[in-house]
Amino acid sequence: MKNKGFTLIELLAVVLLIGITLVLVFTSVKNIMIENKNTEFKNYEKIMKTSANLYFEKKPALLEVTLDQLIEDNLIKPINDEYICTGKVVKNNNAVELECKKDDVPIWPSGE
């Protein structure tokens, strides 16, 4: 009589292959999420700087503006993201720079 079914070694091999595949998929998905979050931050940073330039054109005497001021003047929409910088934009000569508060995290942690 022939046994119909799989041996323990065959079952373990299949479980191992499935496990390795899941690890690779989850790692790839995590890396894609990190890249997207970093891109989102960079885009929001550009929006903050552009909005600050508009603010400084309206009020040329000022040298800095906070995110809250940009939101109050309807130059930028509020964003609810714990990783987006909530500091201020500072005008240096003709350039603007983003300054994050000390406790802000400017980019999404990559797990490194």
C-alpha cells in the first residue's frame, strides 16, 4: 500500500519557502513606504518654503515665519503627520531655510 501525502521534510521545505517569501515581501513593502514618506516630507518642505516666500513678499519686513502663521494666512493646508517638521522658515538673504524644532523629526525613521 502506497502512502498518499507529503513527508515531514517536504512540508517543512514548503513552510520555509513561504516564510522566506513573506520576509522578502514585507521588507520590500517597508522600504517602499519609507521612500514614499521621505518623498512626502521633501514635497511638504518645498511647499512650506514656497508658501514662506509668498508670505515674505506680503510682509517684507519679517525674517521668519512659523508653520502656524502660514496656515492662518491660508498659504498652506495643515497636515496631521507626526514626522513633518512644525518649526519655522527663516529668510536668509534671498533664500529660505526650514528650521525644525528640536523635538521634531524631519524625516520618517528608516529603522537604521
